[in-house]
Amino acid sequence: MKYYLYILKTLSDTLYTGITNNVLKRYEAHLNGKGAKYTKSHKPKELVYLDVLEDKPCALKEEYRIKTLSRKEKLALIEKNKARTKKIYSIIEEEFKRKKVENEIT
């Protein structure tokens, strides 16, 4: 099962890194104060980085690596991968819309 590594920028301009197998559901949970203890007090502003990994162990390893980066390094990573992040997010949105339509039909 594929996993996603993501970075959120918060309203207080901090960065939060996490992993999930359902980005849209997890992001919604963060927005509603149910995603993580940190994002309860640091409300998410936007999803700024996405990467797709083959499984949970790979995602955990990459999450640890990114969490050890400095803020400057994380911002550089985000900037370098803006186009890729947009592409991944677009694909996720299309999959979500397709599944929603399939569920309405059945």
C-alpha cells in the first residue's frame, strides 16, 4: 500500500511533517484539530510538500530523515519540489473524485 509523506505550513508559519495512506482525509483531520496534537494548537494553513512512498516502513524512514533537516533545508526541499507536489495533489484529487462518483453510482 502506498504512503504519502507530507509537510504542512501552519498559520504560525511553522512546518509539520507527517505520513498517511490517505492525504485528503488526514489533511481534513488536521484542519478539524483531530490530526495530531501539534496541529491542534498550530492550525494548518496549507499543504506545501507531498511525496509518494511504496510502503509504511519507507515512509517512516523518509519522515525521520526530513524531521532531522533544518528549517532552511526543509524550505529548500519544498521549493525544489513545488511542481511535483502540485502534480501529486492533482492526481490524488482526481482519484478522490472518481471514487466519490463510483460510490454514488453503486
